[in-house]
Amino acid sequence: MKKLLSMIIYILITLSISVAVFINLSPQFGTNPTQDQKRIYTNYSNYKNGKFQNAEEFVMMTGDMPLSKFFKSDSNRIPNKDLIHETIDLESFLDAEDHKIKISWLGHSAFILNINGNIILLDPMLGQYAAPVPLPSLKRYSSKIAFSIDDIDIIDAVIFSHDHYDHLDYSTVKQIKNKVKYFFVPYGIANHLNGWGVRQESIIELNWDESANFNGIEIVCLPARHFSGRGPLNRNSTLWCSWAIKSEYGKIYFSGDSGYGKHFKAIGKMHGPFDLSFLDCGQYNVAWKYSHMIPEEAVRASKDLVSDFFMPIHWGAFTLSTHPWEEPINRALNHAKKTDQNIVAPKLGQIIFLDDLDNNNIDWWNNN
């Protein structure tokens, strides 16, 4: 018995060491802030006790979520077939003469924008797995996205909201890093990017309510109600945020991941009205109600932001919760109709124009 116990302890210690070595040596896990950086962060009001903090109450788990239930294979949690993206005609998309702001949704929270000729990517998670390793349950619904990164020579800006795997993707950064002029990120994410070969001089780190300008576009880092971390020991070591993107041609709000909170009304008052708001509206669950919005809350947030149009995001690419995969858009459409909120729900890869957002609702998801 004593020999068996010793063997079990030995196996557990060996396994723990192996996992620690794997995490530390595998680049996809990223790089944590240094002690010098942490000392600088202590000057910020949203950094306390060695971690970034939300502006209002936040509880990670508000209910039980057994792993067996999370990873259960339900036919309604994923589409019946591969989701096909419309192919973007990049030559036409890159031309800014016909419409000053063009938008294409790439699934989940990823976008490509053209603002007066400036190409901008939002949370460009273009990889196949929303995880540091290829887990079948976290595989993308579509085998191909709407365009090839190889066909774009220059990306003027990339904006990241936080460092979770379904938003900040190692494989995508490796593909785009030499094409990007500027990365706009919340504090701490530069460490991940530096570790993946991104030049420090191309990275602009911001705290909430700080902004930067390039080519006539103002990029404003704003609060969100969420959390961060890419490993078991670095929870909230980096900042999470939402963004306002302002230009003379219109204003766009990008929520990143966020639970509903008072920050939406404050942002609407300070930076609104917005022509279009991209709002977290999927992968919700009562077990984590503070970190993601249910669709009805997302519609309410669009009202708080004073948004002319609202677009549900954080769905259509990965299964990260237990609800049917198309439930977010159906619930959002129903509630938007009840509250007279304009909503836009384009196909994956479809190009839409900020100056012509009407009639972009096609219930393509019901055919999958």
C-alpha cells in the first residue's frame, strides 16, 4: 500500500511538472507582465492587489457548470454543416471611393473594416481552435474564412479587446505580424505580442478612457465587465476593454467580451451616439452571468450606448457554452423588434456599409 501511494504521488508530481514545463515553453500561452510593469500598474485605479479589476461587482462563477454538461455533444450546439463564408472581393473591399466605411464580420468577434482606405482588424481570431491546443469541441464551425491573409499586403491597425484564446490567437498573430502598422491593445497584451515576434514600436497600449489617433481615426480604450488570462496562474494579469472607433465618417463601438453593466450608459453619454455597435451576445450562461450578456441585455446595452444599429457578435464560430448555436441571434432579433432597436445580422463575410445598414438581415442561420 505504501509503495502504491508513493507511485501515485510520483506520477502526480511528474504530471504537474510536465504541465508546467509545457505551459512555460509553449508560445501560444503568451508571456506574463514583468515585475517592473506590475509596479507601474499599481498607479492605475483599476489595478489592485496585483490584478486588474472590474469597475463594479464581478463574480467569476455564479452557479455550477459540470464539465460533463459543458462538453456534452448536443446536435443543436453546432450547425449541421460547415458554415460557408461569402468570399470577400479584396480589390473592391480595399477601395475606399464608393463607401467610406466598409465592414465584414468573420464570425465570433472578428471583423475586417475599411475606414476611408485604412484596413483595420478587430479581434482577428482566424484560427481553427478557440484553445491553446486542438480540442475537437472547440473547433471553428467554418473550415475557411472569407479571405486569405496572404492576399493583404498592409493592415493599418489591429485592435484586441483582451487575451482570451477566442479573441487573441497565436497562429493569427504569427500570420499578420509583419503586415501590421499598429496594434492597439489594453495594458499587458504587449507582452504576448512581443513574445510572438511583434515589434514593440508598433504596439500602442492603453488603459480605460485613454485614446490614440492615426490617419484621422480616434481609437478609444473603454471599460468592459470581464476578465483575462491565458493560463491557470495569470488570471487578470492583463487588462480587458471595449473600444470606440471614431472618424468623420461615423462612429463604431466594439464591446469585446462584457457582461451588462453601468459602463454602457456612461460610454453612450461620453462617446455616443454610435452609428453601429458590435455587442457581445453569445456564449452566455447563468453560471457566468457577469462576464457575458444574454441577448436581451445586449439590446439594452445598445440602447444605453445610443446606437442607431446594433449587431450581435460572439456567436457563429465556436461553441463555448450550452445554448443552441443560433439562439443568440434569434433572441436578439426578437427583443430588438419589441424595443424598436435597429439590428443588423449579415452573413459571414458579407460586406456591409455604414452609410447603408438597412435591409442587411438575412436569416441564413436557419438553413444550417
